Amino acid sequence: MMVVPVFDSKNIPVIFKVGFSFSISLILFPVVTINEHLFVTEPVYFIIGVASEILLGLIIGLCVKLVFTGIQIAGQINGIQMGLSMSMTIDPTINANISTIAQLMNLFALLIFLIINAHHSILHALVESFTLVPPFSFHIDKPLIEMIISLAGNMFVIAAKVAAPLMAVLLLVSVGFALVARTAPQLNIMFVAMPVKIFVGILFLIFLFPVFESVFRQMFGVLGKNLLLLLKLM
């Protein structure tokens, strides 16, 4: 719960995250059935088991975070092409400089994520983890590593798909200004192109938001299946 989107924001106090995680534990306690014989009493093996459970949660959170990172990369690419690289601001959730377009895309993705109740799939995976991966039975093998690498590679595919429409529009605008620069060399293209590219980028971004909504719904719709498959490989 500390690393998944929405809950991983640094704007949320740590004490609230701890209390929220504890509340979820109390809610799930009567629902989850655990075999008592799986627990160990040796301190060394117990510490290793606890560390493996923490690693399991981090992997689940990472796989969800990769989708949002891909969307943020797409916004970063579009923001730089629009000429907004000079107006980068600090994103408090990741402590990094990102463009305003990347922040806008990330917030829009979070909104769709909550609207379609995709966060329920994370809670469902949390419950299923006690059945598919009983406590102290987590292990890492080749198929699990291959799937994590595949999801990490899919992050760049998501970035390319989301950024492609606006990239094509801005490319046509750049080609148009290149032709104008050849026909009218006395015109200062740098000062003319920058506000025009920003205006065209924001205008087409408004038209693309309904398309992004359907794309994000599709991506978040398969998130639950990917998490269950990931748990089965553990």
C-alpha cells in the first residue's frame, strides 16, 4: 500500500499510510485463511520470510507503477516537443522535474484509475496473494523475472502509443515552419513557432482526452489479470 499509485504520494502523511494499511489488515483478517503450519519460529528464517513478503508487495506496486510511468514518459515527450521543457516543475510524488503536460497526463490517468475502480484489483490481488503465495513461500525464478522485464518493456510501448498522436501533429507543425523558413528567411521562426506549437499542442491534447480515456480504461482493465498472473509465477 506504500508504493502503489495514489497511496504512494508524498503529500499523504506517513502516519495516515500506516493507519490505512493497518485498517486494511484488520478488514482482511477474517477473510483470509492462512495455514498456521507455514510459519517459522527461528529468528533468521523469520526475518528472511518477512523480507520476502515485503519484496512481494514491492513487486506488485512496481508493476502497477510501470503503467503510470509509461503515461508520464509520454507526457514528458509531448511537453518537450511543445517547448515546455523550460517550464518544468517539481513533482512532489517522485521528487523530479517533469513538464506540466506529464503532470496533467498523470493526474488524468489517476482520475480514470479511480473512476473505473482499478484500485479494487490491487486489493483483490492482495487478498489472493495469501492463497496463491502463502506466507514464507515466496520465491523468484526465471518466469517471474521474464514477466517483470516484459512489463518494464511494455512501459515504453505505452509511452509510444500515448505520445504518438500528438507527436505526429507537432511533427507536421515543425515541417510547416521549416517550409515557411525556407520561403521567408527574414522571418524569425523561433519566436513564432514556440507559441504556435504550444497552442496547437494544447488544442489537440483537449481533443485527444476522450481517446486517452478509452486507452487508459483498456490498460487498467487488464491490470488485475496481470497481477494475478504475476502472483501465480511467485
